[in-house]
Amino acid sequence: MKYAAQFALWLYERLLGFYPRNFRYEFGEEIVLVFDEAVNDAVNLSGWALFRVSIRELRDLPKALFGAYWHEIQDGIGGYRMFDFRNEEMWKIEDHKEATIAALPPLIFGFGMALSALIIREPWYKVPEWRMILGIGVTVLPQRKMEKWHPCYSSQKEPKP
Amino acid sequence: MTNSNDLPLSEAVFFILLSLSPGPKHGYAIMKDVQQLSNDRVRLSTGTLYGALKRMLNQKWVERVKDAQPVETGRQRKEYILTQSGMRILGAEAARMRSLAAMVHLRRAEN
């Protein structure tokens, strides 16, 4: 159970990399702390509770991401902040090749989600375990090296203000 | 003053404001309180909670304060507190719900 909790936390920290930079900078540490507390409480209850907490986070992720990016765009239109990686020295995108690499993780994640939906298809309680594992695997495994592709996807390297 | 465009509140925002109305709470306490207030019907994920909190911070309905007691890991938690503006919007939403309920009662009494 301990390893499952550690894996959930590890995966969660990777997935946080999809949030906009400003959001991660503002809430990143706090949000991981809250998830850590939720996972610890769930582990004390049962494996099923841990599964439910993890599934709830995965289920709400697309909506939460959309909301976060939409809010970011609205802020940009408001004129006081723009979502722009290029202004930070650390995240500076030097050329087209780097820009393409930096754009890959969300595309691959989206592709993985679509592929996963094709593999799983039926409700989770009807799906054989191997299909469930394969479906989740194609979504999450390509993200393992994500933060090495470009530092803008790392939740651990945020600069101090 | 409350802006009429802000109403109706989403269920998540309503429950978060309601949860903060007695006093400041940190993120995980809000999640648990919302679950309890809604009789287990609304279970917020961290993404939904912090997305809503960010919007509420921008609209100045809530403020962030530092928790006096750090957690076991030694990291400082942040608490959220309802502002006067937040209180007003929660009151306005409650009044809106009351008026809707009154309309239902009135229509039922007519039949």
C-alpha cells in the first residue's frame, strides 16, 4: 500500500506539470501537500479509498486544466499578465526545435488519453485488468521523462520571486 | 456590492464559500468540510478546489493567510479566509435560493 501511495504522489507531481506555469508557481507546493494528506488519509482507510482518491483526481484533471488555462487566457486579455515562457531565462525557448519539443508532452498526453479510451472503451468495472493497465500505461508512461524534455514541465524547479 | 453576473454560483464555489464562512481553513480542511456539508455528494479534487480558489482570490472573495501551525513535514500551510465581499456574495446566493424556493411554494399553494 505504501508503494501505491508513493506512486500516486509521484504520478500526481508529474501531472501537475500540465498546469500553467503561473498556477504551478502560486499553488504547486500547496496542492501537492493537500494531495499528500488526502493520500495518507486514504491509505489509513483502505486500498479502495486510495484508488477512489486517485481516480477522482484523474477524472477531474481535464476540466481543471481547461479551467486553469482559460483563466490564464482571460488574465492575459485583462492585460496584466501573459502566459509566456519566453520571458523567463530558465524557460527560454531558443529555437523552433526546442519549441516543438516543449509542445510535445501535452500532445502525447492527449494522444495517450485518446488511445486509452480506445483500449478501455467499456465502464471500468467491466474491463479486464490487463486492458485497464495497458490503457492507463499508454497515458502515463510516456510522461515519465517529461520534465527532462523541457524545464518548463518541471514542478520542482520553480524560481523564487 | 455584488455583481449580478457572479450569480448563480457553481456548486463547488458555493460550498467552498460556505465552508469558509465560520472561519479560516486550509485546503484539505475545505475539501473534507465540503464533502461533509454536502452529505458526501460533492467531493472536490485538488484541481477543482485550487482552480476555484484562484478565481475567488482574484475576485477578492477570499484571502490567503499563513497557518500558524506547520504540518509534520515542517512546510507552512496556507489558510483561506472569507472577505466581506465573499460574505456578501454568499448572502446574495442564499437570498437567490430562498426566492426560488418561495416561488416553488407559492406555485404549489396555488394548485
